[in-house]
Amino acid sequence: MTKFLSFISRAYVTLVFCIVFMPMAIILVISFSADSYLSFPPSGWSLKWYGTVLGNTSFMQGFRNSAIIAVIVAALSLALGLPAAYALVRLDFPGRALIRSLVIAPLVLPAMMLGLGILMVFTPAGLVATYPGLVLAHLVMTLPFSIRILQTTLSNLGTDVDEAAMTLGARPLQVFMQITLPRLTPGVIASSAIALILSFDEIVLSLFIVGPRLQTLPVALYRYVDERTDPMVAVLAVLMIALSLAIVLVVERSVGFAKAFDR
Amino acid sequence: MTLASSPAHITIDKLTFDYGGERPAVDSLSFDIAEGEFIGLLGPSGCGKSTTLRMFAGLLAPTSGQIIIGGENIVSRPPWERNLGLVFQSYALFPHMTVAQNVAFGLRLRKVGKDESAARVAEALRAVRLEGFGNRRPAELSGGQQQRVAIARAIVIEPEILLLDEPLSNLDARLRDEMRFEIRDIQSRTGITTLFVTHDQQEALTMCDRIAVMNGGRLEQIGTPVEVYDKAATPFVAGFIGRANSVSATLSLGAGAPRLEHEGQALPAPSAGELPMGAAEGAKMSAMVRPHAIQLSRPDASGLTARVIRSVFVGSVIEVELELAGGQKLVAELRPGSDEAQLAQPGAEVALSWRSTDMRIFAA
């Protein structure tokens, strides 16, 4: 009986795993196709589509833009998110509980609505299709994540250690720089990595405010799929997955996500 | 040993902390601490002892009152200007620093030179018997060792007072016994005035020069371990420190010596001056007596009688549960093998007595 149950549960987990990873596996296979259209399984194998992607100026331009934006967004998410998280966890001020729950609002609102709102504000401000515009729009998505992660790390740290430093003669800024910040490192790395990945993959908000002058990689990919379907899109998808995976692995190896979330 | 502190006389004057609850967390607390004294702040959780400690450290601002150290009221000084050593229950070591860096932290902030700092760190680590551990990380140490690092870190800055917040409660039983003597030893070698917060009466009795017993934000009694144990000032102290039986009694002044009666039976005569001031005829009293002070004998006409409910051998003593005529229960501790112990058969009627000096009388 227990043997049977363990077989069932293993089969179930395998099934769920398949559903989640099947699309990625298919895309990976197709990216090595020699065909000139999307088909599964491919009739022949080659690496030619990888070469085509690297030679495509629209994609390469998009990659450059997305990378620049993602790095700036990650840096700003941290710079704005850390003080916010600190205030929400450590300081007592009127309306703290309300702000705490409002911080995650952008995550529960439909992205379409956010995009539309952003477009209506950005158009008169001349921010459409500019770096500052895209960075600001992405921050709307990444800041709640950064604040939440840093909030969790910060409240798990407790106040004893900081108070100990204070009684030993450290002023508040010295406490923060020498004690709190070093202990926050896992949260800082994890939240930056997540902001980086979220911004790099972001499409819904970007669609509203990109233009011919400035396009991100996901938007370029989306537009391309609209017109043509060749294995180039599979190659791009594989490259984007690989990049995200690389970032996650680096974080996991250096500090560990688990550590960022509960210690 | 050159790790000398400059012990200061401390006066706590009407110290109050009121966060707007039903009653103040600390209510007009006043007492003095002598130079180099080891004072225990003892009470159940929520009695205000930790709040008092946090006010000392500057982590909480008192609503009113003063803490005067060496003639100066320090309550308006921020924690980083107080020069106090605080040891947390959680140790609160800096996990990203080595043991030596932890201990040196306070010295670095005081801009103590490199050589002097190294010498003082080594000395502090020697004082807590952790020589050679300087390069370890806190995570590599046992609980007791971390505890000692926390103490070294606090005493190396030569604080005016060492504050210990339940420092033993995270240790296992054996280590706790060891650290008790260890802490007391470190304190007497350095001569640092120490305020030790605990909820454990055993710790307070064995470690402290004097114990301040707190309850509900108020100071119940302050005195030496012997005083608070033998001469409890309030029913709370009598019940909180050690085991105590409480017998309800009615005062009858009559002619001659005052008498206490329980259900018409006379309690051992109260000693002079033991009765609360202004107690009137017929006043309800509560007599407190320790289990080991109760003596059993064969029942006689006068005096208090009880029925034995059960007697349990617990090693060094026999614990006897007794029921008085009115249904009140008492516990007596007898020496195994004594004549008294022979009397303590379940169901037997026995007479109870104790020396009048072993009885504390409070208004009920």
C-alpha cells in the first residue's frame, strides 16, 4: 500500500514537472533545427539559427537595450528599496501598516492597467521610448519585489545585534554600515538578481512605451513572432532562459536563495 | 589582572516606563547599587525587569525618573554615549566578524590604538577563558563559548556597569550551572558593577549579592538572598522565591499574646513584631511557611491538625501533601528515616507545628 502510494506520488510529481518543463524542452530541441520554419520534431539539425540571431541587428540592439535597462533597474531597485524596507521594518511612523500592504499593489494589479496608466503619464512627460521611461516603468514591477525580499531579510535579522553594537558605542549610521548592511548581503544579492531578471524579461509594460527609437529584447522577439515563425525565436528563448538560469545559479552558489529568505 | 573597571555608585530614582497600557510596565522603581555590587533583578515575565534593563542601556526612554551613575543622570544620553556593557540573551554577536573583531568592536569605536586594542582583546578573552579563539567565527563556537565572547565584548570597554539579560536561559542545564560560577568569577575578578536580569530564582539566589524582586512593574523587595528567602516582605516574594505554603488565619487579640486561628485551631504563636502594623481583632491573615520548616507530630488537643494525603520519596527529602480541616493543602518536606516520616502515612491525622521565626504573616 505505501509502495503504491509512493509510486503514485512520484508519478504525480513527474507529471507536474513534465507539464512545467515540456515547453522549454521543445524549444531547446527546436533551437537546433535545420528547418526554416517552426516544426517539431525538426527534420534536420544545425546551429545555423544561433548564427542568424547573433547577426540580427534588431535582436542585438534589443539585447543591448534590455541589458543596460536591467542593470540600471537592479541598481535603482536596491538603492530605493533598501531604505524603504528599512523604514517599513525598523521605524515606527503613522500609516506604516497601510504602506506595507500597498507596497505589493503593483503585483496584484493587472499589468495591462499599469501599462495604460504609465503610458498616459509618460506621453506628456516625453518619457515614451526613452531609457528613463523604461527604467521607471520596470521599477514599478521590480521595486515591490525588492522591498519585500529586503523586508523579510531585515526582519529576520532582529534588532539585538544592532542594539549590541549601539551599546558598544556605535552611532546609528555606523551600526547600519558596519553591522546591518554586511548581514543583509544575501538579501541584497537575491533582490538585485530578481530585479535584474524581472526587468530583462519584462514585456507587458514595455510594449506600451517602447518605440522605433528604443526597443527591448522581449518586445523585439514578440514583434518578430507576430510576422514570422522560424527557429530564430526558439534560439532567442533558449538564450534568455540560459541567462536567467545563469543569474539564479550564481546567486544560489554565492549566498543561496534560501538564506536570503530566511536567515 | 589589570582589566579593572571604574565601578560607580548607581541610584535609580522613581524610574517609570508607561507605554499607555493598563498599568506602567515599570512603576516608580527606586533603589541603589553600590560600587562593584552584583545585583539581581528577579521576577516573572512581564514584571518589568527587562524594560528596566533596556532603560539602563538607553534602548528605551523612561517616561519619568532618573538613573544616576557616578553622580550624573544618564537618561537623556543615547546608548552609544553611555559606556555600559550589555550581554543579550541571544548573545547578539556579529556573525560576519571573528571573535577578536567582535571583542575589539567597542575599542575600535573608541579609537583605541592597534597595539593597545590587541592587548586588551587578548586580556578580555583570557578573562573569559577563550585564549586562542580570536580567529574563529561565532558560528563555530558552542553556546557557552558564544556567551563568553559576548561577556568579553562587553567588559573590554571597561563599562561603568555590566548588564546581563537572562544570559543563561539559552544554555543547557549543565552548562548553565558552570556559567553561573563562571560569570560570578569574572565579575569578582573585574569588580564591575553588574545588573543581572533573570526569572530564575535559583540563579538569583546563588549568584547575586542582593536581589531586587519585581512584580507588576513594582519593586517588591530588595535584599540579600538570605533576606528575601527568610524574611520575605510580601506574599508575592514568599511565594516566588522558594516554595511556600500559605495558611489563611484569623487574628484574635484577646487577653495576652495575639493568636492566629485556622478553622478554630491555633497556629504556632506569632513572634513579636511579626504581625502587620494596625492589624485589628478578627482581621484575615495569611501565614506563610516553607515546606522544610513544618514539623509533624502525633495529634494533640490544641494546635493545628491535618490529614496526610500522600507522601512521596524524592531522594534527599520526603514530600508530604497535607490537608487542613478547611480543605487547604500544604506541602511539608521531611528527612527520610526520621520519626516524623514514620507518622506520614496516607490517611493519618497529624499535628503540625513550626518555629514562630519560620512564619511570615501578611494581611490577606
